[in-house]
Amino acid sequence: MFFRIIKLKSKYVNKKNKSSLREWFEAISIALVVILLFRFFCFDLFVVPTTSMEGTVLSGDFVLVNKFNYGSRIPTTPLSVPFTYQYMPFSESRKSYSSIVQIPYGRFWSSTEIKRNDIVVFNYPLDYGFPVDQKTFYIKRCIALPGDKFEIDGKETYINSEEAEAPPLSKFQYHVKTTAMDLNLDSLEIFGITEGGRISNQGDWQLTMTKSTAEELASHSEIDQVILILDNVFHEQRYIFPQSDQYKWNKDYFGPLIIPAKGDSVLIDYATIKLYQKLIADYESNELEITDDSLIYINGKEADYYEFQMDYYFMMGDNRDDSNDSRFWGFVPEDHIVGKATHTLFSVDKSKTEWLKRFRWNRFFSSIE
């Protein structure tokens, strides 16, 4: 009788333990699902890898992105490993998703629309090797909206023929001529100057800074000249969008260019097709053919006009002379928009060697404007 009681008690304990383990498993599973849903549809955290948005957003900033603001995008590639991106951990070839199932583009209800000067996280349009939601993340400032006429004239931007004020922390490259043979780079960091260096042994420097910093630097006795570096209006840069001899633009003299809006029709010919061929063929998935005699066929039919199926945006970095942005590769389609960057939760300066000094404490929980 004694052994029977012990045996029964043992069964009871095992059953109880199994129930506890199951409860823990269910709790963890529910928590993971909630976190994934939160990341997919509400907020996410991204680390900024480059200096293209300095001094507004710095390399090493951990940025909170509001996905709900512009409407939460439905994941187009649902078959993916959670908490991975493009490739499996510790692998550069094994993809972390399957593109067998692709969900058409769509968004849930949005609270606002994208506004000019919003800082936006989006998928890089020219990352052709991946589905839209698996493309590389970029962060830039939205300069022009669908339907806008955009132009750059000597680094000054114009929207619908009116000059647009540059963000106060936007940076440009300057030629600095000094009376001394050397400058103290540590001292320059006080001015927020972290990029650039000496370009000759005669006191010539090329430094990246804001306009206000350039004015302040020019007042110092050691500084002889501070001159904004500006491309010549006639200097054609073939790597500038749309990479065509029809448009002899450079990064400082660009446009005018009409930003496509959903429902708008555009006349397409040998010249304009250079601007919109990626939109028609790649982003809106049409069969595009341009014949040797300059005839244009869309989905097998000769076309003189094309009606856009999506809104498009023009993005630029605040570090205007060191940013890979829409001036180089063109428009951002609406289905590539991830969300609005709203706050810097914390920031790490990888150039510092001491552990505590690597944290930019003044940027913790700061808003982004």
C-alpha cells in the first residue's frame, strides 16, 4: 500500500510539472507573437550605419521607427525566420526567407501622410536581389512629394519653383584655407566637424560642416578662407539619375523633375522614358520594350502615355555632399516606405575606444526633427 501511494504521487507530480512547462511554453510563444506583431505593424528599432544624415541622425544611432504613422505595411514575404534579415545568422549565402509566397502590397489605416522634411525609413529600391520588404533599409529626409516639381540650383533646393529652406543641421563640404600648417582635429569635433581632412601641405583642408559652423569657423584668426565647394553647372555627372546624356545634371544642379503621383499620366518618348523606365518596368511590373526606332511598347502595346499606379517620393540625406540618395538612383515607390523615424533611443560612437565614452549620452531618448 505504501509503494502504491508513492507511485500515484509520482504520477501526479509529473503531470503537474508537464502542465507548468506547457504554461511556460505557451506564455513565451504568445510573447514572441506579440513582439513580432508589434514590430511588423507598430514600431521597430533600426541602427544607422552611415553618416548620410549627419548632423541630424548620426552613425550608430538606434532609431525608433513608427510604422503605424503612414499605415502599417502588410509583410509581402510572410515566410521568413523571425528576428533575422535577408540572411541567416553567421551566413552570407543562406537566405532567411522564402519568396514562394508573396502577398500583394497593402497598408492598414494610417494616421498621417508623408510630409515634406519627414525623416523616413524605406527599403532601397535598387536592391533587386530581394523582395521589397527584404531590401536594405535606408534613412533619408523626404524632400519632395508626389506631384511636386523638384530642382536643385547651386545646392539650393526648389519645390514648385519656390526655394525650400535647408534643415538647420544639414551639412556641406567646404574648402578651408588656414594660415597655420595644421589644425587640431580634436578641437574641430567641438564644432561638430567629424568628416574631412587635409588636402595639401599648404594649409588646405576639405571639411564637412553646417552653414552656421562655417560662418563661425571663418571668424577665427587661424582661418584664412572658408569656401563652399560647388560643382560647375556645366559639369555633367553620368552617375547622377537618370544616367542619360539627355539630362546633363550633377548633384548640385539637378532637375527640374516632376515627382510621379498615383493616377497622373505622363507623355513618354525617347527622352522622358529615361526618367520613368524603372517605375514602369521594375516597380509597377510592366513589360517595357524600347525599339531601335524609339517606339515604346508597354505590355505588348505601343504607348504614348503612361498612368502611374503608385505615389513616389524624392529622398535626400542631410549630409548633402556625402549621401547616396534620390539624386543618384531616383524615386522611392510608396510600397517601399517602412515608416517615420521619430526618436533616437540611444547612440554608440564606434570610433571611441573607451567603453563608457562610446555612448553619446546626450542623444538618449531624443526626438528626431
